[in-house]
Amino acid sequence: MSGVLNERACQLTEQLLARSGELKVFPHALENGAIVVDCGIETSAGIQAGLLLARICMADLGEVKLVPGELDGLPLPYLQVQTDHAVESCLLSQYAGWKIDVGKFFAMGSGPMRAAAEVEDLYRILAFGESPEKTVGVLESNTLPDINVVDKIAQSTGVDPKNIMLLVAPTSSIAGNIQVIARSVETAMHKLFEIKFDVHRVQAGFGTAPLAPVAKDHLTGIGRTNDAILYGSAVTLWVVGDDESLQEIGPSLPSCSAACYGKPFLDVFAEANHDFYEIDPSFFSPAVVTLQNLETGNVFRFGEMNPDLLKQSFGL
């Protein structure tokens, strides 16, 4: 297939680069020609950079913005995400399903470069892949990748290093904090995929999640951003098909369906030896999921909020 997702994300990344000074991001050109963009490690990239990061992750097939909200009566910004292309934007692009592990460098990779690499079973199951001339990815890391990391990505994607752009932000930054918490709809879509629901039945998605305070360190940031989704996000999906299957799968959709529910994410992370891929995948879900059936008009809601745990996690 042609590189539609990568093409859209690359166009938006070029806009980010053109505004690098305004957005307070810093692009580095590596020896092999790749562009690595620091979006919060040694820079003070802020809200606008974070919102663009989230859109790039979604291949610019969704809208992301900050809206007013509250947590147990306390004013707090919320991240609002919406998309009419939930499979493409969330599963085929935004999901951080590619573990980039080269030497001492580790990052969770997301964005449409995943569709070019096709190293995840998800692409085989959904029968999707891209062969782009240029590719872009977003790395959740507190260190910048070197040419060895880029070379691995180039080998996996088939894209020349000089046509690779990588945007990097830790969770302990404004931009990184935003791009992670902008995954409310994505977690619902991936949960549906994991329980073998036909994700193509989803016609649109809308989600909100509280914007956690930026943490002082990367590990605490990982805890707060995940808690924001697990215990404070609400997602609505518009679907087609029968009601019976929605009622059947509904109870397994929200995070409260997991055995480890009720613990701060950092505790669960520690029990998994700080390996995301060793955590029960059923835990990565929104707190509340609402399914609206476009064919029957019926609405089904599952899950619960946990404001007390969120306040503890956020230090409120």
C-alpha cells in the first residue's frame, strides 16, 4: 500500500519543524541524515507542541484539544480527543506497540512508522501495511536516539535514514505528558482488538482524560499519565451491528475488569519489573466506556471513575 498515514503525519511534522522556535522544540540532524526532534528532554516544549505530537501520533486523523474540567470538585484541564477514523488513527498509528530496544536505548514507539515496519501481529490481522518514502515516529523516552536506533528503524521500515523523522518526549515534560494522556480512545480501541471484537464496527470515537500534573521524573510521569487513563478517562464509541455482542463484551472493556485494578499504575509497573509488555493487557483501558449503537439507537455504559486514586497519584 502507499504511505497514506505516513504522508499525513510527515506533512504535519514539517509544519512542526517550520515552527520549531515558536513551539520550543529542537531538531537534530544525525550523521545518517535522520532528523531527531527533542520535544521535552533538553527543551521547554509546551502545550502546542504536545497537541501536535498527539495529532502526529494519530496521523492527523483526529482532533486533540484542552478543555476545562474538574476532579472531585477541583478545577483541572482535560484532554479531549475525537476521530472519525478510529482504526486508522488509533490502532494503525497511535498505539505504542513497537518496543524500540537498541543497546542502552529503550523507547515505546508510536506513530505511522509502525505501519511501515509491520513488526506487530496487529498489522497482519488487520491486513494493513505501508511502504512510504518518508516516515515519522514518536518515541516516549528521556534520552535521544542515536544513529544505531535510526538504522534499526530504517531496516524495519525499509525507509532510508535521511527520510526518517523521530520526535522524542519524556512523560516528565509538558509535551510528553499531553501526547500520552491523549490516548483515551486508543486504549478503548486496542482493548476491543485484544478481545477480538471487529474493530471496523467502530465508526467514530470521542474521549476525555484529566491532564495530570507534570511529574518531576520520568518514572513518576509514567505512573501519572497511565493513572489518568485507567482511572479518569471516559470514552464514547459509535458502533454498528447487533446489541447482544455489545452487552457481551462491554463488562470486559473498562480498566476495572482487570485483576490489578485499584492499584496505582506505578505499583503494577514495579510488579512487572518495569516492563510494559509484562503487564496484564486487559488493564490498559479507559475508566468508563460508552457504546452507542447507530443501528438500534441503544446505549450501553460500562466502568467507573476512581477520583480518590487519581488525587493520590496527582499529588492533589
